[in-house]
Amino acid sequence: MAARVAELSRLLTHAAHAYYVLDAPVMEDPVYDRLYRELLELEQAYPELIRPDSPTQRVGGSPAEGFRSVEHRIGLLSLDNAFSTEELEAWYARLLKVLDRTPAAGEPLPALPMVGELKIDGNALALSYRDGLLERAATRGDGERGEEITANVRTIQSVPLRLQLGHPPAWVEVRGEALIPDGTFAAINAERQGRGEPAFANPRNACAGTLRQLDPQVVADRRLDFFAYTLHLPDDWQPGPDDPPRPASQWESLAWLRAAGFKVNPNAELLDDLAAVEAFFARWEPDRRQLPYATDGVVVKLDDLRLQADAGFTQKAPRWAIALKYAAEEAPSRLLRLSCQVGRTGVVTPVAEFEPVPLAGTSVSRATLHNADRLAELNLHAGDTIVVRKAGEIIPEVVRVLPELRPAGALPLQLPPTCPECGSELVREAGEAATRCVNSSCPAILRGALRHWVSKGALDVDGAGSKLIEQLVDRGLVRSIADLYRLDAALLASLERMGEKSAANLVAALAASKGQPWHRQLYGLGIHHVGEVNAKALARAFPGAAELAAAAAEAPERITAVFGIGDEIAQSLQQWFATAANQGLLRQLEREGFSLAAGAAERAAGQGAGGAGDSGDAAPLAGRTFVLTGTLPSLSRRQAQDLIEAAGGKVTASVSKKTSYVVAGAEAGSKLTKAESLGVPVLDEEGLLALLEQGKPASA
Ligand code: IVH
């Protein structure tokens, strides 16, 4: 048995390495899945055979309470930056000087081989291996001490749990960059926004936030990647006969790391002289935009490790390396004012307004400061010079303040104590990052609530744009969502930019919106954490607002029993339904003709699909089985599976005649071929989403 476990572990590790590190799969998905299940079953039966580097042991343990601070065996240094070729040349001249190789006047500069690597804009990690096994992973921290995040890093498939060496050294320290690829980043943000959670500002922040997640399962779902670039070995290590030789250069270190099983960025190059470095830097300036992850420069490292040792370090950084940064994604500007935005949930977001600067192709003059904590961390003062960043399509942000340029006597900036819209006192609850206006009739909250109610995913009312909503609120014509339904065409026609025709159309659109399905009404209420996906799941389990309110008050366990719905959401529902103003709103909506419940057709359709059972179990995809294969353009496998299961469908590993659909993405393997040979219908992501949409009771 032990031999079979070892064999399976070896086969699966080899296949995962080929897939995640080499990007060259050697095993078909069904084979992998079958062997994986066999290993899992054997390990369940004989727990004593579980090895720490078993491929089943990537996501393990329960959520952590917090992270331990640990000391790095070898400190993590930072890099000095150069922002121009002049600065690069100055660095090289200094390097030659410390190496005692400055040429005589008139002589050319001696050429030293260097390695050019891309500077990945992620988060540095320090990995410690003991006798070949991953023992510890830590964040950079202050370079001396970092946080121990081993359980999270184990979930990164491109981090080997065991080094592929015959004679592993007693210890190895590997450094590299963890990152979230752009595509995954976009999907994570889409999902967060769907749940009403704030989006991450950029992939690096998303990665940093993920690495500090307490639950390794969440980290696993976020699919981080890792590129190794630095190797430290004990002085006395001797390679075994099949091991890579002890590296004498950075170039050989990269080869060693690759041989030991790490993913090394394939774009590194050995460069003969400074001219080659400059060409490498220039070439990647445009080309890096094609890469599926963020880079912010190139790192140039003296290749020869002995020369590196001779050159040594300054206080913070090695003299033998330099980061050559690409410009224009960060730029300084001067702060003009701090303004505040009040969102529909009352959350107050500080916004920096500054002198316009060109960044990544557009002119930028505003950037979110996220929340009071971020504001305090930046220590922003009136008139400060700030550094603003914008990467590609991503939201501009204030990276830091340059305190040395601060005008004398400048006052620190804080969030105001009262709401800029309604003047009521702002509240910040203990343990919450958000500062809120809790006045439910605050015009900013009302405008936000109305905009949300009429939006596409909610009641989808055509012709109710932001400008119109602003007028309605400012003139006191609308004080709640229900008031919208009391507007008459004559009044609407008298407003700016409205005519008789558009007024009549709007009245008709509002009337029609009363027939929108229950899950859209629920989503439209804008309850914290109840995004589109959750609203659908809840609407299927609870046929109307009355049932949902009763469960929220008396039997929250019935709410958390819904797939994908946790305590936080149940609590938020409980609070929402317990608030008098919200109860009033529901009554008013009912008076205006809203059912706030599933219609007869919706219930019937739900039950039809779900077969027997009460309507709480009814699910449009009940009884249908799905197989997922390949990489979908925006959904992760887990997300696709969640959506299918939330709709009552089942996801299985292998294709048979009984499979209802195969959902295939890029590089779909044998499952797709099998589906085609058995005549099982094949969907792409769009097809899946359409099916979920059309399977929903409303349109049935
Ligand atoms: S070498 C002493 N190589 O950039 C060597 N760093 O600004 C220091 N980084 O903390 C690191 N890509 O997080 C190195 N190819 C690369 C890198 C890289 C990204 C990051 C790393 C470091 C930061 C310094």
C-alpha cells in the first residue's frame, strides 16, 4: 500500500509540475482525476501514509487565527531603482568602481555579463526548504522579519512541496514573486462586485490581500502563481549525480531553480554588456503589455556570484543589482482637495483630487483613497505632493506622499465628522474599515439606492438615468424607491432634459418593472452582501419577502442552509428586515403593486425543474449533470461549479452518456473529445451563463 501511495504521489506531482510549471501537460484530466481520487481514498484509509508533500496536502488545515512573525534566515533586500539610462549607466560606473575595474581615461568600459529579468509587480515571498521539503513560507515584511503564511503558499500549484533533487541540501532559501494573473484578477473583482464587496485596486493588492487570507481554501480558489528568482544554498552542499551543479552565476541559479521544480520566468536573458541591457529594457517596454501579469520594470543583476560578493551591499540594497523602472505609470502631482463620496450603502469613500497628470494614456485628476485607514496610513496633508499610479485599465490610486515637499504648517487631512451630503454624524464601527452615513434619508444614499434599483441587473428601468435621479432627489420629488411609482408623466415632462415622450416612456417602463421576477426585486433592494448571485439563490429558496424576513428573524439556519450563503449574509438580512424604515419600504412597494414574491409561473417552473419537493428545493438545473473542462475566459472552475450548483445542477468529473452538458474552455482536453463522440451537448462559458439565465424561473 505504501508503495502505491508513493507511486501515485510521484505520478501526480510530475503531472502537476508539467501542467502548472512547464505549461506542457503530460496527463489527461480524467486520468489525473482518477489517480488523485485513488490517492485520496488510500490516504483516508491509511492516514499514516499521508506524506507532507502529497499532492492532496496543498489545501489543508482549518482557517488560521492570525499569522506569526518569523525571522528570515537571510534578510530580504530591496533594490535601488534607476529611472533612465543615465541612471543605469551611473549605477554601472559605481559598480565598476567598487570592483576596482574603472578604466583609464579614454578606455572603453569593461563589459561584465549581466542577467536581465522582468520585474514582476507582485509580492515577494521567502520559501525555506529543509531536507528538500517546503518547511516555511513567509512574506517579506520589513526584510528582517515577515509573516509566516506557509498554509497559504502551499496552495500555489507552481510552488514545489518537495525539491526535485537526489541530494537535497539541508536547507535552501528561495525567493521569488507571488502574483495574480490579470485574467484571474478581473474575475475575482467581478465576483466581489457581484457580492457588493469593494473591488481590489490592482493585482498586487489583490495578491497581498489573498496571501493574508486566514482561510487557505480561499487562497487556493484565487489561483496565485509564483516565479522564483533568488537562490541561497549552504556552502557545503554537494550535488548528487543527477542534480544540477552548484551555480556560480545568477544565470545558473535560475537553471538550478528550474531543475529543482520551480517556475522561473522564461523571459530572463544573459546580457553581455550595458548596450544589451538597454536593448532588453527597450524591447520589453511595449512587449510587457502582452504578458498576462503586471511588470513594472526590469531587474539587472551582475551574473557572476563571486563578483556579486565582491560588490556587496549598501544599507538596504545590493550594489550588484538595479531595478530599471518603466516610467509613466506613476507620476507626482499636487493635491488640490480631499472630497468624499457617499455610496448607496452609506459608505463614505475619501477621494483625492489633484492637478491632472498624464498616466498610461489618459489624464488623471482623481483617485480613491479607499477608507479612513488608508488615509491615515498615507498621512496626507493639505497641499501635499503625492505619487499617483495607474496601471493599464486599472483604477488610479495614490501610492504615497512625498513629505519632504510638504508646505510648512500644512494641516493633516481626515474624513469629516459629518456627512458631506446630509450633515448627520458619520459612524465607524469597531473592527470595520468603512466609515458610514447611517441616515437612511441621506440624499446620497437615496440617489445610490435609486440608481441601483433601476439598474440592469435589478429592475432594469429604461430612461431613469443618473441626472434624472439627481433632479428627483434634489427637488424632493422622490424620498424612497416606492415614490418612483407615484410620479406622473406631466410632472416628469416638466423636468430638465425630459419631454412628453420620454416622460410617458419612463412611466410605462416603471409600470412594467413591477412584473420583474422576485430575485431581481430582492437584488434591487440593495441589501449588503446580497448581490445578483446570492439574490438568485435566496429567491429560489424563499418564495417571497415574507418568508425570507421570517427566516431572517427566527430561523437564520434556514438561510445559511442555502448553498453559498453564510453567516455574514444571514446577519445582514436579519438587520435589514429588522429596520423599521425597510419594513416601511416593503409595505409601500406592495401598495404600489409589487408582489415581492415569486409569481405563479416562477413557482411552477421552479417546481417543474426540481421535480417533487417543496418550492424551496426547486432549482432550474436540478437533475442535470455538468462536466467542466479547459480554462473558461472569466470564471474559475470553482466559480462555474458554484453557479451550477446554486442552480441545483451537479458537477461531475467524467463524461458519460448521462452527462447533460460539457462546459469547455480553452485547451479543453479529452473530455471534450469524449463529449463529442457521445453526442453530449457542449457549451462555452457564454452558453453556460445563458443557460443559467434562461433556466431561471422568471423567463420560463
Ligand atoms: S531580486 C537582492 N528579481 O522587486 C535582490 N526582485 O524593488 C532583490 N521583484 O522586493 C530582489 N521581480 O519583490 C528581484 N526578477 C526580480 C524581481 C524582483 C520583482 C521585486 C521583489 C523585490 C522588489 C524590489
